[in-house]
Amino acid sequence: MKKLLVFALAGLALFACKKSDSGKDPQPTGDVTIALDKDRASVKVGETVTITATVTPAGTAVTWVSSNTAIATVANGVVTGVAEGNAIITATAGDKSARCIVNVTKDGASGDVPVMKGSKVWPIILDGTTADALGNKMGFDFRPDDINKFFYIWDGDQQTYAAGSASGKNFYQTASGDGAFTSLVVTDKGWAGGGYCMTSKNGENPNPELFAAMKDLAEAILANPNDYYFHIAIKATDNYSHCFYFFGNEGTKFVLGSNAVYSGPILSDFTRDGSWAEFDLPMSNYAAAMEQVVTDAKYDGMNLFVVLSEGVQGAQLNLDAVYFYKK
């Protein structure tokens, strides 16, 4: 089974907490909580958007920091667009922080950006900027790192996918071009498949932490399936279909496209104009399959997420924002 890491994770920004205007650190009493009224926002260059923080205990001082003041500045929650791009705005109260990604657009450009879903997120494919902005919403991070979390191309040494050439912005519009999202092209083997296999290279030195994280997530989903969803975004300009399943269980198969490939039921087709289409799958639809996953308890080497493309050479598979989330 040949390994191909299909995207690199963006570096995570570090933020420093500033002192209050009085020069003294805030001294809240009791447990501090902070929440923002939005985790995504957009603003045009030269204009402002306001982010509101709700803090307990009331009166706790809040400091605001922009990850990139060349893109956006912030003062008391009022964000000013400086130049086209993205910046993470962090609000801090005591030892707690909350974040919002701000997309700054040129005058006249659309500022609409998709909204990140969920009170808790377990990412498989997700850009680094959006992942960093999750803060305490981040569950276990399943994204490949080429150390102990891998994406494998199936069929031994015969490569069924080649790396594609990413075009346009990623789903959450934080980056564009190669590396911004997962882009694959089917080769000439007559089929194409790959797995986000939670095991170490060549099966050596398995990581119990990964297996425990999959077990915990599977059991949480099974215990309250109505609270959990699977999110996936896909785009293409061709007409081929793709089959997916998760937790190594083919009972969770679904197809995005018009052909029922690999014995998977068609969930939906999507527009083939190169724009992103997103889907939210209620995990309650897969309760029986998840019960089998938990019963079998074979997490060592399990493919957490499997991709199977129609076996026509040149077929595109462009994916982003693949994650489990709790509503």
C-alpha cells in the first residue's frame, strides 16, 4: 500500500495576551468564560465589522489581538479591514480565549464565507487557519501529519491516485492553490481508493492515543447519534462519482454523484462548475453501523475515512472540510 500525503497543514499562529489599559493584568473572580457572537466574519477593505464578546463574571477585562494587523486590526471588538486576506481575531479574558476568522475582501467583492459548524469538531481534512480558530472546539485532530497519521493510496505499489493541481480557494476561503485543499486525480489502474488510516508508517509503532481517540468518538456517536454529524465538501468540473465511508465500516457508505459506484447508495449529486458543495450527514442514519464498529472495537489500523473514485483516468476528487462534529 503506497502512502501519499496529499496536503500540508498550515502553521498554527501563536498569540500573546496583552495587559489591560491600566497596565495591570485583569483579576477576575471565579471561573472565567468567554464566547463570541460569531466565529466567522467578513469585511471589506476600509470598512469595519463588530465582534461582541460575552464574558462571565461580568466586568472581566477583555483583550483583543489580530493575528495579522496587515490584514485586519481590532480595537474593543471592532475589526477594520486593511488588505485582502484572512486574520484570526482572538479575545482573551483571564486564562480563556475565543477566536473568530475574519475574511477581508476588496471593495465590491463578495464577503460571504461558509460557517464552521459544531460545538466540537474532529477534523480529518481542514486547513490550518480554520483549525487554529477552533480553539477549545477542537476535538482530537485526525488530520494526516506524516508522522503517525497518514493518508494511504490502496493497491500495493500501484498508485491509484496521483496528486492533483488544486485550483481556486479552499472551502473556508482561507487559502488558494496547491496545498489549500486535498486534490487527487485517478490514474490508469481502473479503480481508485485511499484511506485515512490511523496507524503508523508500515504498521510499525502503532499509536494507542489515536486508537483511543477513535474509540472515544465512536462510542460518543453511538451513545447520542442525534447529536453528531459528518461534514464533507467536494467540488469538480467533470461528471464522475465518488464513494465514501468512515470508521472502516462499509455500512456507512454513501456516494456523491449520479452513479452508484462501489455498491454505495447515492446520497446526492452536486453542481460540476468548480464551486464547493457541502453535505451534512446525520450520524443517526448510521447508528446500526456504529453499533457494529463499537462492538468490533478494531481501531488499530482502522481506516477512519475511506475515499473511492470512479475508475476513469483523469477523474477529479477535490475535498475539503471533512470532519465529524457535535451540534
